[in-house]
Amino acid sequence: MKIVEVNIDEMNRVAKRGRVRSSETQQLISAIEALKPGAAKAIMLGSGDTPQKVRARIAYAGRIAGKRVQVAIESERVLFALSSRQRRRRKSA
């Protein structure tokens, strides 16, 4: 057996790849990773897609990509962008 050093980024990338279940999810991950602050993308709903299902897929892909994603539903499309919101911090007593 031979043990070698590995970059942690490589480890995280391989671990994420194992959780990807479909080409659709991989496309969403790529789209989220390519997003720049201040830019947004939209998914046009196809037959059999509901806005709620697409929103859930985007949220899942965002978690895999390690990005906070803001999602909005409009009649025939689901829009998403990188979230600019900061988490609230609790005040220490």
C-alpha cells in the first residue's frame, strides 16, 4: 500500500461527483458554478416539470456546488442567482 498527499479541493470535487445522480443535475451544478455575482439564469419549464420540482433541483445542485442560491418562480420559468444575503448572527448575551 502507498499513501500519498492529495489536495483537499480534489477530494471535495471527487466527493461531489459521487453524489450527482443525473445529467440534469450536473448541468445545474455547472450553471451555478459559472454564475457571477449580479448575474442570473432561468430554466424554462418543460412538459412534466412543476416549478416546485425545478426549484428543489436547483437547491440540491446549489448544495452540491457549495453555493448559496436564490430561487424565484415566475409563471413558465424558474430563475436563480447566487444569494447575496448574509446569515444573521445571534447576539451574544
